[in-house]
Amino acid sequence: MNFLASDELHGRGSATRDEHIAALFAAAQFQSLGLEPGGDNGGFVQKAALPNPLPDRLRQRLSQFEDTPRTETWNAVAVLRGSTRPDEVILLTAHLDHLGVAAPGTSGDTIYNGADDDASGTTAVLTFAHLLSRGPRPKRTIVFALFGSEEIGGYGNRAFLDHPPVPLSEIIANLEFEMIGRPDSAVPAGTLWLTGFTRSNLGPELAKHGAHLVNDPHPKELFFQRSDNYALARQGIIAHTVSSFGLHHDYHQPSDEVGTIDFKHMTKAIASMTAPIRWLSDSGFKPQWNPGSNPKTSSPEAK
């Protein structure tokens, strides 16, 4: 967290050198654990070109921050191969990038450190990689993917979907970790919430196995559609985001710094998900969409 959200990484602006450094940092972590590379050319980093030109809405957002050419984005991807059912895959994800640096001439703090959004989720995925790579190998394969350029349109997850390290048909569940660094007063203490909780049976089943997960208490915010999980859900993959974002005022502000993180909450949040993810990686349970809830075929967003 101290490294990812440091001033030296200049807010990890989408598709910038600093996002690339964050991806290389994550890749080094994955490599040190002896995981299989899931990126390009036998490495842990996946590079993708951005559209040229960018759509007007992504351009408008970038114009609020530093005037840096954006041509490429980077993901960090690693694979922990399953022992007995390697063709069944659990995908754990977060996004590496944030908003970068404010435009020249801006007064005050100009670095959008993105500690909660989403250095917290990135740290969680790296921690799961450390924990799950120890001890007995899981029966199912686990893919760890940290996406670039979520903040300007999800281009990292698009690159992953275009060049996945495993067939997409083998991914039975995706959990994205987004903004888990602070508790949400709308839910009981020590609790996380899952976007789209009622869309599938994944959340309730994880809760039965010890996950401190409840339904998203902010349905008007449409968070299910606002994170990397949604691109995978549009492919029919059971994909949700785990969060505890309580609509705090540091969201997308330079004040989202490490000093605002509740590390006791964040540590408990990660710990509460570890055993349920281990169970999911070893069980025969395959989550399913509830009737009429698959974004690929049935929901209004798919039309």
C-alpha cells in the first residue's frame, strides 16, 4: 500500500509510466511466489494498445489531469495451476490504476494517490496470491489479474478478455476487489458487501462458508456495472465486486491517501475472504446466475 499509493507513483495514472511501474511491481511479486506467468511472451505483464483516438468521454476525463499521451496500458497476470481440476478457474482481480496528477496550475495537493481506490484491492489480490500459493495446491486453477486503465474505460479488462491466459469458458467465478480499505457504516462492522449479490448464488454460498459478505447497500449507485467485473459478467461469467466503500468524500480526491486507510478493517476483510476462497478453489460448487440475471442474455444492461 505504501508503495502503490506513494507520491512517487504520481497517482498511477491510467496508461502512464506509473501504471506500468505498478504492473511491474505486481509482476515481480507474482514471480517471487513461483506462479506461472499469464502475460505476454512468457512474462507476467500483458500490454495492450489503447484506441486511437480515445472516445470523447475517456478524453474528457483525462483532460482534467496531466497532459500525458496515453497509448498503451498494462495488466499483471499470474496463474496458480490447479492440482486435479485445472480446467476450472477462479479469477481474482483488482485494478492497478488511478487518476494520476491534476493539470498544471492546480493549487494544493495535486496527486490522486488512490489508496482506497484501488491500491486496497490490488493489495488484497497480491495478499491472496501469497496466501494461496503456500501449502497444498488448490484443486482448481486460480488466476490473479491486476488490470490497468479501469478509470478511463476498463481497457485492461478488455485486453484480458481478448487474450486470456486460460479459455474464458473455464472461468467459473470472478471476484473483483475494489475499495476495501475503509469500513462502510451502512453494514455491520467487519462486513464487506458484494455487488449484484442477488444476481447469482455465489455471494450467499461464500457467506455460508464464512465470508462476511452481504448485499450491496447502495443499489442506486449501480456499482455492479461500475467495476471490472462487469465486462466479464457481460461474457456470461459469474463476476461480482467485493467492497466496503461507504461513499466517503475522499473518493476520486487527492485526499485518498494511505493515512485514511483503516488497516485493522482491511486486514480483517482480507482474512475473512481467505478461507471461503480456499473452499471455492477446492470444492465442486459451480455458481450460477439466478433466473433473468445474466447480463449476457437477460438483464436490461445487455440490450
